[in-house]
Amino acid sequence: MAALWDRDKNSKRGWTVQKVKLGIIGLGRLGRKHAENIYFNIPHAELAAICSVVPEELEQFLHAMAPSLVSDNYQDLIRSDQLDGLIVSTNSQTHCEIICAAAEAEVKNVYTEKPMGMNLEEIDRIKDAVESNPRMRLQVGYNHRFDRELMAVKEKIDAGYVGKPVLIRIVSRDQRR
């Protein structure tokens, strides 16, 4: 990963912040959300590359966000030395293949949507691939683990407010107040 802080003789504080360059593989619902968050909400991140097998998605993002690398082949993003990290938001059946290819190519930072793999065999393949690349950091998007509302529900359950749950069903539309 590129240094986030560089010495700058012209800066008052002597340091400048460098943007982290990210690529997204898969521009469906979640990929679109990640792209929008990077582009509009994270000042020290740049949406530098996008990949989709759907030409209309590539066209839309190319015009709206102007990434420097646009491809319909995820290998192009994996091979790019211009990226600090990748986001894998393709369909679940492709996660294992892409993560393993990224590990083999010595990509350092990968965030993937869940599930990481479709079965235990794929999970083991991913584990072996990531462990063979000691510099790689892999994060799986269990984003609701840190959701304040769900954490409050868990605290109430742990405190005994509702007894011992047998089944919990939660429907989410990813809407935030």
C-alpha cells in the first residue's frame, strides 16, 4: 500500500495525506454502493479502477466517476500496480476464484462481500491462498456486526430482556437515518 502520509516541505505541518487508490470488481447493487461511498464520502480514497462484465455498468461509472482503469476482466485490476486495494462485490460464486487470484498475484488488501466462499472447500482454498501471501489483508464484509441498532438488540438479548431467542429474522434495506 502506498504511504498515506508523505513529508511535504511546502505544507504547514510538514506532511500531506496521499489518497488510497481502490478498485471495485463487480458493479451490481453492493458494488455501486461501494463506488458511491468511495467517490463521494471518503476524501482520502480514490475510485481508481472498476470492473464489470455488464457493459452498461462500465459505461455509467466511466462517465459518472472517471476511474483511470475500466475493464470487463478482473485480472486487469489484480495485475495493476496502481491500486492499493480491491473490493470484490461480484456474485457469490466467483468470490473464491477472485480472492485466490488476488492472493497469488500478491495483492495486499482485499475486501470481499460475504460469503467468502460457497462451501468449506472454497473457504479452505481461500485460507491457504491468503496464508501463502503474508502481506495480504483480507476482510469479509460482515458489516452488520458493527451496526449500532443490531448491537443494541444483542445487548438487550444478553441482558435477558426477551428470554432466550430461538430464531431471529431481520430484514434490512440498508437504509440509514
